[in-house]
Amino acid sequence: MGRIFEVRKATMFARWDKMAKQFTRIGKEIDIAVKQGGPDPDNNSALRRCIINAKAVNMPKDRVDAAIKRAMGKDKTDYHEVLYEGYAPHGVALLVETATDNPTRTVANVRMHFNKSNGSLGTSGSVAFSFTHMGEFKIKNEGLDIEEIELELIDYGLEEIGEDSEGNIIIRTPYNEFGNMSKALEEKKINVITAELTRIPTTTVELSEEDANEVLKLVDNLEQDEDVQKVYHNLK
């Protein structure tokens, strides 16, 4: 009984830790969105995207409102988006998106993670060319016909459409069409679960399970860093 309790407790703490990380990430995204476009989601598409994603991870509305208010305050933290590029072990390319109020601290931590895992932090442009910056929308499939959706959205920048393992519809657009697609989905009252800017690898690297685990350990360590928002890789 005691062993079962310990396992359940560990699972519960892991879930809380993941949720706290998600809330922190979205809070920083809200701060940046408000700073760039103001606190009114009706006039700020980036903030609307943040609110959609906050709902997807069950972030309470009062915490979202508090984050918006905090971003407008005199004592707000001034976050900057910084992209780091490098290689994990076995030549796997990594892109690390961060939101930081102290780039000196962040670059030191990111470099430390790479070095401890036998990776290498690169210079700007050394890896980014291996990824395509795209918009990605996850849509709840409420009896929708994918072919009809494709025809409806082709003029708004739709580039790829398919389904994930849970049966949700995934739509991808070029980076510069993200706003157009977001507006189209709103106008058509299509239920969007998440709306993200993502980076898709143009080629992938296939490794043995042992080597892949080395790469994934580095990815996990980076994702646990408080300044890191997202990590992308080209591991198959």
C-alpha cells in the first residue's frame, strides 16, 4: 500500500510540476504579447492566441487576468525572446526558444546544459535553416469533414492538414499566414484547442534507442530550465 501511495504521490507532483511550467510559459507569452500589442485581446491577436492556449492547459481565468494586469504595471518584468541554436549528441539539431529578463544568465545556463550532455551551442543561423517556422492549429473534430475544411481554408494560408493520434485536426500555415488563419477560424467559429507558432524540421536524424535517449535527456534538461519556453529537434 505504501509503495502504491508513493508512486501516486510522485505522479501527482510530476503533474503539478508540468502544470506550473505551462502556466509560467504562458504567463511570459502574455507579458510579451501585451507589451507588443496592448491588453485588449480583441485588438491583439498574439494575446488571443495566449488566452486560447491558457484554456487548453486549464490555466484559471483569474491567473490569465493577473498576468495581463501585471504586464501593464510599472514593476513588470521586461522579458525578451531569444533563440539559441546548437547540436545535441550524434549531430541532432536543436532550437531553444527562451523568454528571459537576464540573457547573460540564460545563455550561461543553456550552454551548461549543452556541455554537460556532450552537445555544442552554436552561433545564430547555424541550425535555424534546418527548420521551417510555421503556424499550427489544433482543432476539435466535432464531426468536421477534413476535405471540406481544407477547401474552406486553402485561401487563408493552409499548407498542411491532417489528424493527430487523438483524432483532432491539425492545420499548419506558413509563419506569415498565421494571423490570417487565426482570423478565419474565429470568423468561421471553428473550435480551436491550441494555436502555436512552431518549427518543423526539414530533415530528420534516426538514431538507436540508446543514442536517442541521450538526445532526449538533453531536451528534457533544457525544458526544465525556467527561461526556456520550447525546444525543437530533428530527431526522428
